Amino acid sequence: MSKEIILSADNLTKTYEETEHSVSALKNVTFDLKKGEMLAIMGTSGSGKSTLLHIIGALDKPDQGKITLNGVIQDKMFTEPHATEYRGENIGYIFQSFHLLKDLTVEENIALPLILKGANEALLKEKVDQILGLMGLTPWRKHRPIQLSGGQQQRVAIGRALIMSPPIILADEPTGNLDYNTSNEILNVLVEMKERLNQSMILVTHDANVAAYGDRILFFHDGEIVDSYVRTTDEADMDCILDKLKQIMEKSA
Ligand SMILES: Nc1ncnc2c1ncn2[C@@H]1O[C@H](COP(=O)(O)OP(=O)(O)OP(=O)(O)O)[C@@H](O)[C@H]1O
Ligand SMILES: [Mg+2]
């Protein structure tokens, strides 16, 4: 049974004009994201992964192409004030470097999107308590980011991304600043959120160990999708998936 499509990217194209030359960061990128799917975008440095997320997150504008969300073409999403509105309603962003506010506590960082929306005290408390519990951060709610490990800081960032229940989470190298074990822990948190909340997400990485957590993997090279891989339900073995990813990478590099 095929799952419902939540987001479609159609022919996204983006060229950056530099003084002496132009860089084709994305060339006719077309794909769908399904509801409750973890889609991994994998590619080497400069292959266009962050550019793609910036466009889907309305942080950057494509030269051509369109985004459809829940069947509705988002034809105004790249101009203000629509861009801010689109981001607030639809996107939770997770970055490599956490992007937490250092003067705010854990619970204030998590609550920030709701506070900015003017939520009342009762709703704030209910939502923040729920997210702290989900992320295993309740004992640290009054701490500041500097008092936390990298893995805990990324949990705060994930909590902040989830608090508005956005249809889509965009994660750009979310484990890039973490060691191997902490990376796996954070990726398991994301998988758990996908399963418990039926959360749709796009996970960008250059690392096959990270991409292997995706339900489906799109391989990027020079701004284009050059290959894809779908994990089958009977394929529980990570080593087997990793081998396949490495084979595809060698072929498409
Ligand atoms: N704001 C910008 N101005 C000019 N060129 C840019 C800009 N952003 C990205 N580029 C160029 O577009 C190409 C794709 O960049 P992008 O950041 O999307 O790659 P990436 O796959 O995310 O790489 P990395 O793994 O290093 O993060 C690169 O050649 C990059 O130099
Ligand atoms: Mg990048």
C-alpha cells in the first residue's frame, strides 16, 4: 500500500551567480516525500544538499520549480510575509550546530516557537512538559545549553523543532558535531519520533552511516539526483544496508 504524499518538489533549479562564474547548485530536482517517511539526501560536499533544504524551508528561493505541500502548490512561499508564515506552520529545522539561544534555559529554548506565536501559559506548560518527557530532558529543564552535552543540546533542538507539530522536519547534518555513539542515539530519537508521531522528515548527510537510517535515500551529485535506494521491510540489518549504499556511492561518484 503506498503512503500519501505530503510534499513534492518539482524541477527545482538554483544557480548562484558569482563574480567570475556561476554555480549550478540544483538542476531540475524532482522528488516526493511521503507522510511519515524519513527521506535521506546523501551526497558529497557541494552537491546541493543544504541548498535543497533551504528552498524547502523557504530560506532561499529557487530560480525555477515549485513545492507542493499537502496537495497545495506553495506559489507564495518565497516572498515575505508568506515565507515566515510557511516556515512557522510547516517546517521544523534542525542544524548541525544546534542553534540554541545560550541565555535561555532548555525549556525556554524548546518553548520559543510557541512563545513567538503568543501561546497562553497553560498550553505552553502542557506542550513543553510533553516535549521534555519525549526527549528525556525533564531533569535538565532549567539548565542552559552550555551545561549540556552535545547530544543533549541536539535533543533540545529536536524538541524545539517538534513543538509546533510541523508537517515536515528538515535536518541538515544533525549529527555532524557528535561522536559516533551519540550520533546513533540522536538518529534513534529521530526514528522514534517518526514512528510515534508519524513525522515526515528529510535528513541531509554526507555520511552513509547516517543515511542508512532513512527509509529511502536519494543520492546527489553536482546538484542532481543520480540514484536512489529504498529500504525494504525485511532488511533490518544495518551492515547490509551500508554495503548497498557504499556500492551505489562508488558507482555514482
Ligand atoms: N549563498 C551561496 N552563494 C554562492 N554559492 C553558494 C551559496 N550557497 C551554496 N553555494 C554553492 O552551491 C553549491 C552547493 O552548495 P550546498 O551548500 O548546497 O552543498 P552541500 O551539499 O550542502 O555541501 P556540504 O556537505 O559541504 O554542506 C556549492 O558549490 C556551493 O559553493
Ligand atoms: Mg550543506
